[in-house]
Amino acid sequence: MAGVSVNPAQLRLSAGGKSQLQQIGPLLITHWGLSGPAVLKLSAWGARVLHESRYQAKLLINWLPDLPQEQVREKVLAVKDEWGKKAIALHRGVDLPHRLWQYIIARAGITTEDRWAEISSKTLNQLVQELTQGQYLINGKGAFKEEFVTCGGVNLKEVNFKTMESRLVPGLYFAGEILDIDGVTGGFNFQSAWTTGYLAGLAMATND
Ligand SMILES: Cc1cc2nc3c(=O)[nH]c(=O)nc-3n(C[C@H](O)[C@H](O)[C@H](O)COP(=O)(O)OP(=O)(O)OC[C@H]3O[C@@H](n4cnc5c(N)ncnc54)[C@H](O)[C@@H]3O)c2cc1C
């Protein structure tokens, strides 16, 4: 499904049994998994809980967040009534890319030959569940250096932000990624690196 995108999708992250972070926005399926602005933001806000849970977490995806679950069910039932003799794989009735629809129905236990009239209410419930809160397991994280920006770093309380000098070790200056600053992608990390680099450089050059 690489290249398939859905906008908006709603994502909910449950890590360590205590976190319920969520994001709504564009989701992109790549050759290695899920990406796109909603995924990157969720991964940024969830960085610490994901780390604490050793990257074992659950991701719930609502592929149709514009509709309440009941309306999704009504829509699916209407398609079943209208297109009883048609193959489910080819007549989807909801606004999702074809390849994604085929993947979702397979997860609900529907084969490419199954026709709408043939599916039981249990399978129909399963389909609605997959469409509105499909569960995906997160098991581990990407390889080192694949990440865009790293969460964590030198504690900001230990740094004088006028000069970027350490409050603990005089004469030691910090800038960029080494600080505990991580912005969403879009230029904020570059800006932080440039600004802190400028301040540190200026302070070091003028320090007697
Ligand atoms: C794929 C990718 C996409 C990104 N996209 C964005 C984006 O769209 N917007 C955004 O804002 N941010 C983005 N970032 C994040 C941004 O690039 C970093 O936050 C920023 O570059 C950090 O700057 P820095 O100077 O602190 O560190 P770096 O840019 O990592 O620079 C550190 C430098 O130190 C050198 N170095 C390391 N060890 C030593 C050593 N022992 N001796 C001498 N030199 C050493 C390294 O070779 C490197 O040149 C992206 C990052 C990645 C990886």
C-alpha cells in the first residue's frame, strides 16, 4: 500500500497502559509503515511514554473520523442492502482508497469473493470496528539515524539561555540537538539549532 494516503485519519496511542494521546490529520503509508504529519506529531508527543514502555504500544486508527461510528455502521448497512449481490472487495461505499479498503476487509475476515449479502452481523461489526478503531501493534522503533529529531538531551534548567552556557560547568556551551528541545517537523528544529548556535557563538566570542 506504499503511497496510499488518508486525510484525515484519527490516531490514538496507548502506551504503558496510561497514555491516550491522539492526533487527527494526514496519514501516509510508506514502504516501511505509517508516516505523514499525524503520525510524526503523535510520535513526537508520545516520545517519552513510548520510550518508557520500551516501544511496546497500541495504535488505534479511525480511518473515517468525520463520521461517528453509528453513521459508519449505517453506511455499511445501506451498502449491504443496496449491493447485496456485489463483491465487497469491489463495492466499498465508504470514501477510502481501493487498496486500503481491500486490506481493511481482509483484516475483518472478508475474502475477495465474499458478497455483501453473505456477511454475518458479526463480520459486519468487525468491519465497522476495523474502519473506526482498527488496532495496530507497535513493537520497537526505527533504526538509529532514521529519526528526524530526537527527544531528550541536556536539561534546559541547567542552561543559561542568554548565552547557552552551562549553569553547572562554566565555559561549556550548548546548541542544537544536544539540548532537550524537539519541535514538530517543519523548520522548528533548524530554527532552534541556528538560534542557539548563534547565541552560543556570540557569547563564546565575547566572553573574556
Ligand atoms: C532526515 C531528517 C529530516 C529532518 N527534517 C527537518 C525539517 O524538515 N525541519 C527541521 O526543523 N528539522 C529537521 N530535521 C532536524 C534537524 O536536521 C536537526 O534538528 C538539526 O540539524 C540539528 O542541528 P545540530 O547542529 O544540533 O546537529 P547536526 O546537524 O546533527 O550537526 C552535528 C554535526 O556535528 C558533527 N559531529 C558529530 N560528532 C563530532 C565530533 N566528535 N567531532 C566533530 N564533529 C562532530 C556531525 O558530523 C554534524 O555535522 C531533520 C533531521 C533528519 C535526520
